[in-house]
Amino acid sequence: MQYIGRFAPSPSGPLHFGSLVTALGSYLQAKSCFGKWLVRIEDIDPPREVKGASSLILKTLEALHLYWDDEILYQSNCSERYQAVLQSLLNKQQAYYCNCTRQRIHNLANKIYDGFCRNRRLSVKDKDQMAIRIKQNHPVLTFTDKIRGEQTAQLADALEDFIIHRKDGLFAYNLVVVLDDHEQGITEIVRGADLLPVTTKQISLYQLFGFSVPTYCHLPLALDKNGNKLSKQNHARPIDLNNLKALTVQALQFLGQKVPKDWQDATQQQLLDWAIQHWQITNVPKQNTQLATDIG
């Protein structure tokens, strides 16, 4: 079976160093396995999106010579497919409507939803203002990550009937990421370690749908001077398009990889070709790393 990997940014702003680490790690893993590397734009949350961010992200990837295979999938074009799956789950009574408030859940002892609406009969006319939750009858407690080894979920979290469609009418990430990774034939998911906590939930959906479960590699997070993940929300500096080769070298070093001694004399493409040949997933650090300076 051919290896197929992906990079799936949300267009909430330009790429930053943390995004580069994920893009580069997923690209090198795919290419070192002689596989395809796809790009998906996860534009399912309009309130968080920045106008022009999608095209800027693609422009940056091209400038980095991180060229994708096949067509780009935009999640905003997939609503009918998502809706059909959602309706099927409701019809099979594998999902249900929920009108619980965040405050109610916050007041629970462990802050994890307790299935309050699972067997309630809710008024049909109010369902446009309700969330939809999966009936979690087959929880997944463990999985093996290629970088971090065996991972174990907290039992209460694994048992939770989590949201697959939000009250505001938007599809939830945990649902659509599984549907699209299956749709695109993704065999391995290389992404940031911030998504480790939701992985068992996503695997439970793969199993519910009867999909083949991909393997997982969770890359270390780049942290700012305050110990927070570099993110657009935390105002991480955008990638400097005039400093791409040096940033690529810094990302390779962050990922525990060797860099050629004469990298300054190489072109960006030569640097990437060298990195593909020398890529070692086993050298990727297991721990997140705080950056000494704000890289951009």
C-alpha cells in the first residue's frame, strides 16, 4: 500500500515556525517513504479565518519548495458529504442532540460531559440551536505513537460522548478530520503533539465507520518564551520569506535531524533533497521545546 501523508493547516493566519516544523516533518516522512504528500485547507470555522490566509499559506509552501501531490482539498467544499454522514449517524441512533450549556459541563466534577442528553427527548423545533454528540459505545483507551510510544487516554475522557456538530451550525474538527483523512486515503498522520489528547476519540470514529486506522506520529511543539505553543492566537511571527533556507535548517535541527555542513552553499531544493535522504523519524525528540528567541 502506497504511503500517503498530509499537511492540513487552518487559514487563521500565515504560517509560523511551529507550522513549518509540522509541514516539514510530514513532508520528509512522506517523501522518505517514497509516498505522496497532500495539502488540505481546514476552512470549516469561518469566524477564525483570516481573509487571504489560504493563498498565503500555499505561496509560503511553494517558496519553501514543499510541493504537494494531487489537488488541494478545501473542507468548505465538503459540507454535503459531512452532512450525509451526520444524518446517517442520527438515523442509526449512533448520535444525538444535546442542549447542555458550557457552564453546566464546567460545573461537573471532572469537566467532562456526563451523557445527560443521551436518553432525553428534545423538542424538534429547537434542534438548530443544539449540538450533536456521538454515542461513545466503543471507547479507545490506548494507541501507539511512532515517536512517543504507547499513549493512554484517561478513562472518563475516552468514554465521553464528544461533540461532532456544534451549536453554531459548524462541523466539529474530530468528525471532519477523520472523514477527510479517509477520503484522501491518508495512511499516516504526522502532526503536532497538541492533538495527542483527541487521537483516541478520532480512532474510535475510524472504528465506528469501519475505516482503516492510520498510524500516528506526533511531532514536538515549538513553545514561546512563556512556555505556550507557538500559534497565530499567541501572535507567533509569520515565516520570513527572505529567510527560508535558514528557517528550514532551524526546523530540521528542532526535529533532531542532521544538516549538511555546507548548507549555506546549497539551494533550498538541494537542502530538501539532502534532508529526505537523511530523514530519521526515530531521531525526532519526544519532548516539546521552548525556543530561546522568537523565530520567524
